[in-house]
Amino acid sequence: MKPINTTCPECGGAMVEGFLLDIAQGLNLPTSWVEEPPEKSFWTGTKVKGKEKLPVQTYRCAACGFLKSYARAKEEGE
């Protein structure tokens, strides 16, 4: 897997790894990327069953605040 560039593409500052937070029924959860456009669900708000879900890595520039996110699938052997 190609390494992630930790230099800000906007200002050249240092990028720091973190995550975007989702809060659901009192739980603090990291954000996930879901394949396909969102579909409404009466019971869950949005249908996700059977769709690919990937964790999101987000980097924030310490100098200017620019955010850059990645949703990368794990390669075999990781």
C-alpha cells in the first residue's frame, strides 16, 4: 500500500493523523465510508446492509486546518 503523504498540499505544514467522530445513541464511533449513494431506511435512517464499509483515516494540517481523508481497503497479508 502506498504510504500517505503527511505534508499539507495546501500550505506545506505537517499533517497529523486523527479521525472524524460519529455520535449515535450516546456512542462515540469513528466514521466509515460506505459504497454507493445513501438510501433512506425507516428503521435505521440509512441502509448499509450488504454494502462495503471501510474505516476512514483523516489527517489535519497543524498549520492551516486542512483535512484530507482516506478510506483504504486492507491489502492481503496486513
